[in-house]
Amino acid sequence: MGNPLKSAFRMFGAFLLGGILPIIPFFFGHGYTPLIVAVGMSLTASFLVGSLKSRLAKTSIIKGGLEMAGLGTGIALLGFGIGTELANFGIIDV
């Protein structure tokens, strides 16, 4: 409950930050290094968000962090798998 416009801007900022974090390493590196850094940053950020959520909910911080990091990793793998299959079927060109 509160100001919907303020909530919308907060959500926009959160999505912008969360979406740009994994892209940043690709501006500064080549090869597999940016990929490894991006995965590490994403896992760390997901863990921290899950820990914060658990702290606010007064539950296990470690469990909440691992849950969020696991969900993020699973979703990323699912997206990668779908993209790979779409490329294999010739639906998209990579």
C-alpha cells in the first residue's frame, strides 16, 4: 500500500539494476572470463537478495539465499536450454 507511481519507479530501478549487472563484464573482457564473472555476480546478487528477503521474513538467511540463487540458476539454465533448442530447430539464428 502506498504510492503506485513510487512503487513503479522502484520496480523499474530494481529490474534495471538486476538486468544490467550480468552484462557489465562483457564490456571489459573477452573469451570466457566475462561469462564466469557474470555468473558469479548473478549468483552473488541472487544470494544477497534471498538473504535479505529471509532476514525480513525472520527465517534462515542461508536457506533463503541458497533458495534464491538456486531458483535464479535454474531459470537461467532453462532459458539457455530453450534458446539452444530453438537454434537447433532453426527457429532462431545464433
